[in-house]
Amino acid sequence: MGFVAPQLRADWSASFAPQDNEYDRIPLTVLGRPLPAALHGGTLFKNGPARFSRGEEAYAHWLDGDGYITALRVDERGGASWSGAFVRTEAFIEEERADAVMYRTTFGTQKAGGVLSNAFDIRLKSPANTNVLVAEGGRLLALWEAGPPYELDAATLRCQGASDLNGRVAVSSRHGALPGTTGVGFVDRALDAAGLLCDAVSAHPRRDAASYETVAWSWRQELVGDAIEVALHTLKDAVGPTGVERGPTAEVRPREVKGTLPRTSFAPHDMGLSGDYSLFLSAPTKVAILPCARWKRTGGLASAGSERSGGPLVTHCCPPSPRASAMASHGRFIGGLRGPAQCTTFDAVAIDRGEAAVVHAIRRDGTGQAACALGAPFHAVHHANAWDVGCAASRTPDELRQTDSNTAM
């Protein structure tokens, strides 16, 4: 085993190798057979972490790395080129100029200076490093879990700034605002304007290939309470999967549908999308404030909610525009020593009581929402697919609880 361990360390360390350069349409050689004609004129965009330190300070977690967008382009004659660039958010530019970590992050990266520097600074840096979305009008968006999307020039990959999804979401004037809500509209608007609160757009939208729609979703956590407010945003694709323009018979969905995920202390990571429902799954978790106030170099917001709080595991099904439930996690890292991810834990008390997962189904047409208790507590990070089986529009919440044939996930 002596010779294995060093090699394993080297292999894992390679994941943290930084990408120091940016590239613009580097020509590629196509080996073997020509690329299929269906790929001609297309582009594959990808996003992921690519910088893991500033100055002498290494980031605490791979997922805190700064986002890097790549574009693999195939021209009309079958030739290929490759481009790559960092998502130059306001925070990225600020840290690049200072050559230092200037923001706390979800998984535990902290500013230099320990408690005095980090306490009560609850702004979180968006690394814009998780996913990419081509939205309405061909706009290219870099996505992260807990902040606004960032729009990029699809041709040059230059960052154009935070996007409000054509007026659908509130974007803060200051980087790192909390995705929270007081529950009072005018107070939220005032805090939004002050740069303290904003909407967060999930990094995991879903596409309905049957209707040529992409459903993005945003969320806010209740600052007082235990629920997440979600909103589903239906983005119309200009063309269908075969390049055929959308016909006049395409189903018209609400531009936005809202829902609430009760007894949910930490925002879901992903959602399932069926023809009639948006589906959310949340585990019985709670955010532990005191543990996050202890000094620990690794971790962050993502670990702030791993204790059991007393609520059941819930699967939430919302229509394409959900309004979410509770966000109590920010209080766990307010002491400035850990990130929010480090302060989240499973709720052992609820599980010991026999409480299980719950599915909340929100209709995509905005006509209602139902909840279904499942047989066991569990947590899922991502969902592969969802579909409707013999779905009847007249089903009641009681009928949903009695059968699993309505929506499979």
C-alpha cells in the first residue's frame, strides 16, 4: 500500500490544479470520422470550478472554486474549436485585483483574519461554477445554487453581469446578498433595494422536451420561520429539439407559479419535473447556529444544516414556478467561523419519532399543491426524471396519498 497512497494523493490533487489561462476559439483537429451533420453549427457549453486559491490562501473546498465556462463549437463545415473563460463576477474581479480572498463561501472558505474578520459578515461569494443554461433569446447564463445567474456573451464568453431573467427575479445591488424573506412584501423590497436580500436561482433547471419549455426555479428562505418560498419560471424555447419552430398549439403555461415548502430549513438542491407537476424533495434537517460559530477551517453553508430539527423528510412538488419555504440557515454561520454548508445536519429527533419523507406536488398550471407522506426518511441530491402515469386532473390530496401511480419520480 505504500506506493498506492502517494499516487492516490497525486490523483486527487489533480482535481485542484488551477486553470490559469483563458482561450478564444482554439482550432481542434477532428480525428477519425467526420462529426455528424446534426452537430454542425452547434455549441456545447460547460461550467465548473477552475481556480482554488487567491494569493497564499487556498480555498477550503473544491466546490468553492471560481467558475470557468468552456465552449466546444462545431462550424457548419464540421470543423471544431474550443474556448474557455472565467465567469468574471464582481467578486471575482475584486479578489483578482486584491489577490486575496475577500468573501466567505458556502463550503467554508474564509477571509484572512479569523473571527474578527469574518464574524457577522453573512455575505456569500457566488463562484458561478455549477451549471450553464441557454435561456430565452439565446442568452447564456452561468448558474450557482444560492445567488443570481450571470449572463455571458455566447460568442466571447465575457461576463455581462447578474441577470434578472427578464424581470422575473430580484437581483441585489451588492454581491453576496442573502436569498431570504421576512414574509412582508414592502420590507423585502426595501431590503432588496439596500442590497441585503435577493432571489436565488437554482443551478438545476429542468427542460420539458414535449412542450419545448425550460423551467428554472428561484427560492428564498424565511428569515423567521421554517419554510422555503419557491417560484418556478417557465422559459419558452424558440425552437423544438429538431429545430422546428414552436407551433401555435403548444400549451401555454403561467410565466411564474409560486409555492411554499413548509418545515424545510435548507433549500432543495434539485427538482423533478413531470408534465403536470414540479417535485421537490427535502430531508428532515435543521441549521445549527452554535456549531457554526465554532472555529473550523473547512466547511461552509452547505454543512450548516445537518442536525435533525424535528420536521419530516419532505418531497415538494411544485408547478413550474414554486414559492419556497424556510431559510433558517444563515443564523448558523453568523459567528464567522464556518460556512453555511457546514452547519446543516439531519434531524435525528424527527427520524427517531418515525417521521418520513413527504412529497409536495405543485401543479404546473398554478391551480394548487398537494403533499404525500412517503414510507421512509431519505435525502436525494439530484433527480433523474419524473413522469405522470394515468394522471387525473381531479385527484385530491387524499387520493395522492393513497396511490403512487399519479407521479413517478
